[in-house]
Amino acid sequence: MRPFLIDIHVHPGLNPYGKSFSTLRGSNSMDPTQENSIWRKDHPNDLERLLERSLGLVKFTQSDFQSLTNGHVHCICASLYSIEQGLVRLKTGSGWLTDTLTNFISGLGKDRINFLQSNKDYFSDLEGEYRFYNELHNRTVWINGTARKYILLKNFTELETAIASEGHADGLHTIFVILTVEGMHNLDSRLDQAEGDENLFLANVDKLKSWTHPPFFVTFAHHFYNKLCGHAESLVDMIQDQLTRQEYQMNTGFTPLGWKVLDKLLDTANGRRIYIDIKHMSRLSRRQYFEYLQNTRNAEWAAGKLPVIVSHGACNGFKSESEKIHSPGLEDTGRHMYVKDINFYDDEILLVARSGGIFGLQLDERRIANRNYKRGSRLRSLFASKFKRQLANSRMVWNNIQHIGMLLDQHDLPAWDCMTIGSDYDGLIDSVNLFWSAEDLPALAKCLEIKAEEWLSGGGYAFRNPSNRIGAQEIVDKIFYSNAMEFFRKYFDGTVEI
């Protein structure tokens, strides 16, 4: 039974840190009513829900710490991220129009946008967000008469100790925060240089590792070229795609500097290893990374010390890059997927599982299903109750879970042990309708349990490995809690129990 929920990819600090640029830069307010407080909850109104449904624009908070506690999400991987200039320097040029459009899309505030447009040092900005989190670390905030706090964690032992020390009869009041970083453009302190400064990039890796709470893993690529490796197309079908230029060096591979940065992140001689998240890498970069693990770091790879991480991803339904067909027996799930290669091929998902890795299921409906399947989910429950509409929408998530479960079972692997939630809330996503924020994750878990029970009782799939035929509740408990906890236990201390 899950005591709380876990989400391995959220951005609770992105919006309030941005809003602090309009007041006291970098200040994390203890007053939960202030825009620059990580505790501030902004409820969506009818217009904001309409904007989210029609344009994919989120004008409300999704993973603020009130929403997390209300949704019983008490352990998160909070992703730090200095927003790339490509998202704030639009095709419209500069000036008030660009500022207004960017603010309308992101809600970051014009002062933050103006800073980002002129910023020449991503890493200093990343350090600013890190300080923002540290400001209220282990400090009590009162909300509706209840004392609440969050704590930043160094390792799994601290997480275990913190959970054991809670002891509240009326539930947990603390959020346990593991820091991560999205995009290694964040290491760049010289944006004015076309090529990366090797000394600065590597020095900034050392600085990351010297933090009191260093990142557990980093998403190596993101939306734009980072001088280290190529990125996958990620802004298609989004309003940002019409306004940004993502094409430069898209779908390319690793650069010589990229290999050096990768080595230094994984090295244990200069501090604790920082693991690599492959989301947003181009397919070529992913393939090169897999070859690197299996060849250059063969001994560690063979010993299970280098898990493949997808912090927030989905399936594309294809067998592999070279065989863009549905794997045998997976046609019914595969045909409903979003087919772009920002999503993952079956052979990559197998690699995640075999490496002891983790696959975070994202909740961006532009990524987890193709348009026809998404439209069908809507039409099935157009005039039904809210819960029945939630149940219909949840099948987009369940389709990915079912696909992965059957794929792994077909290859004699544990079917349900590598999946977890990596929602990407507050990461400018178009969340699955009616699962607007972290508050709605318990409802999603309930819907997925119903979907799992329907599938299991339907008898349409015969498990190759009988041990994979477990109950619906156990499947959902693994996805929302125990898989992530086991992953933290194995890797968050920087060591692996073999």
C-alpha cells in the first residue's frame, strides 16, 4: 500500500522563482499568498481551463507545494532549469510584442523575461534557482492553520530518516525534495560563444557536485542546441513551435565537449556520480549514449551501476528506429501512440528495464497519444460525469502502461517494475484534461486502477511470465510509489547494491 505518491519530474520553482524578479530577485516568500512563494497555489478558473484545453496554455500552478500536499505527493524530483533564450527570443523579434507573447505563453512575468532575453550566463541563473529552493529548506510555513515544510535531501538515508520522523497521525506534512537539472545548457556561462568553453563547462560540473544538495540526475539535452549533443524535436504541435527556432543542430549527435562533460558527470573521482536522463536527446545522441555505456563503461554497465533514466517520457509504439513497425502482439497499443522520436522505441524501453533504470510517465497529452486516440477519449464521455470523463481520459496514460507491461513480459522481464510518474507539471505542458495538477494524481491513480482491473479481468493477454500477473492495485502502487522508492534506494546514495 502506498503511504504517499512520488513524482520524479516536476518544476515547482520555475514560476515563483521567475515572479521573484518583479519583487525581490531570488526571494522565496514564506507568505503562501505571494507570487514568489513556492507554496502559492493559483487555482484554475473557467477561462484558464479553456485556454489549457484549446491552446495548451497553462495559466495556473500545477506543482506548487500546496497542490503537492493536497494531492498526497510527498516526494518529488524537482527539476531546476534556466529557461533557454530560444523560448524568449521569438520570431517576432524583440520589444513589447515579443515580451507580451512570451509572458502570455509562460506567465513568468515581464521582468523575468527581460532578464532571460539579455542573460549571458545560464549557470549563474541556475545557481539562483538553487538558492531559491535553499531559502525555505526545512522552514515551517503555516497554511490554513497547519504547519508545513519541505526538506532538500542529500541521499536515500535522509529520505528514510525523514519519513520515519514525520509521525503525524493526520498524515504527512513535509515534502521530500530531490533536486535534478533539466538541460546541460545550464552549464554554459558564455552564451556569446558559438562553441562551448571547455574549462567553464567542466568547472561548472565541479560546482554542481560541490552543492550541499547536488542533483541526483540531469536531463542532458532540452529544447535547443546546447553545444554538447543534439536534441529531439519537442515543440511541434505546440504554440511555441510557431514562434521559436528549434531546428539548429536538431537530431545531431554528441560533440567532443559533450563526451567530456558526460564523463565528468558520471565520474566518481570528483564527487558523487550524477546520473544521466536521456529525455530530449536526439535519437542519434541516445544511440551514441547507449554505445558509450556498453563499450566505454562496459564494466560499470555490466555491474548494473549505470541505469538508463527517462524522467518524463512516453512510447512512440514502434519496435525500433530501423524497424518502424509495431512489435508483434503490441499492435493495439502501439497504433495509438504519438509517433515522433522524442518518444521512445520499444528497444529503448527494454534497455531502460534491463539496466535497472526508471521510466517516468509524463502527463502531457500531446505526447502520450496521437490525435485520433485523444479525440476518441473525449467523445466517449462528452456529456458524462466528471469522474467518467477522467476515466476516459486516463486511458491515454493506461495505453502507455499496458504497452510497456506487455513488451517487458514478452522479453522475460519484470513487467511493472521500471515505471513511475514523471508528470512534468509546471513545465509548460498541456496536461491530460481533468488531471490539471498534482492535486489530481490520486484521481488518476484510481482511474488507472480501474483500467488495469478491466484489462486483467478481460483475459485478452496471457502473461509469458506468471509472476507478472499481479493485481491492479499492486500495479498502480508500483507506478505511484514503490518503483521510485526502490530506484532511490539503489542509486540515490551514489552506490549500488548488487
